[in-house]
Amino acid sequence: MSATDSLRAAIRDVVDFPKPGIVFKDITPILADGKLFRESVTLLCETAGGARIDKVVGIDARGFIFASAVADRLGVGFVPVRKKGKLPWKTRQTAYALEYGESIVELHEDAVQPGESVLLVDDLLATGGTAAAAVKLLDELGANLVGISVLIELSFLAGRNKLIPHPVHSILTY
């Protein structure tokens, strides 16, 4: 069985979570299995394609798990993109649309220096709103966004369309 087949087999579908009509892709079985977690981090690292990376940026909250592990493996810094009010210093923020309303994410103003090469990592790409907000913040700071890498992409929601022209790499696609 290939690494991606093993990862796919471990993901649990949870019907009607967090609300009726949603089939949630539960990654906790991957996190609980050392071999699968290690393999998922390896595959995410490979999406960088040998490019020089200065920082790995992770999106609140499950994205932190993968992004920090990728940063450690690549020997570079980790930068969190957080929900509003969670970062303790001067921030940049941007709003993005949710199904019912909007949310705000923030990034420390000094988290990424102009020209630094960054890899944006998250666990899941769905509609692309949160990732697009993170990209906007990174663009404002002058980052060189090498790519956006996710463990799972729900392609039927077309989230990658909001991320053009940035390259998007997904390990598993549904």
C-alpha cells in the first residue's frame, strides 16, 4: 500500500459534523499514528520541491500541527496565522467570508521579512477563504510565497481558485 493510500485509509469520515450535511474529514487517526504522521510531514516537505524556504506559515489551528513539524524538518522558523485576538504583539489582520458571516485572521507584523521565501501549510483546503486571507497577509508583508501545501483538498469546493496564481499542492484530494 502506498503512503497516500495508507493516509487515505486512516482518515475517518464523520457525518453531520460540525453541522448537518457536512462530512468532516477527521485527521486525528493520522496524528495518533507515529508512522502515518511522519509520512504526512515527509510528503508535505516534498511539496517544496527543493526550493529554499525561510519560514513555514501555518493556519490556525490544525495547520499548526503540520506546519510546525514541516518547519522543524526543514530546519526553518514557524509562523502562526491566528484567529483575531490570539497574537500578543502588533499584527496585520484581514477579514474573510464564512458561510454565515465573516472571520478575521492575524499575523505579527514582523513575522516575515520582505523577500523571505515561505511555504504556507494547512491540514485542509475547502473553500479557500482562510488560505486566501493568509496569502493576503503574506503579500502585504512582502513574502515570496513559494507554495501552499495541504494534506487534504476538497476539490469540489474549488478553493484553489481563490489562490491563483500561487501553486497549490495537496497530498490527498477528495
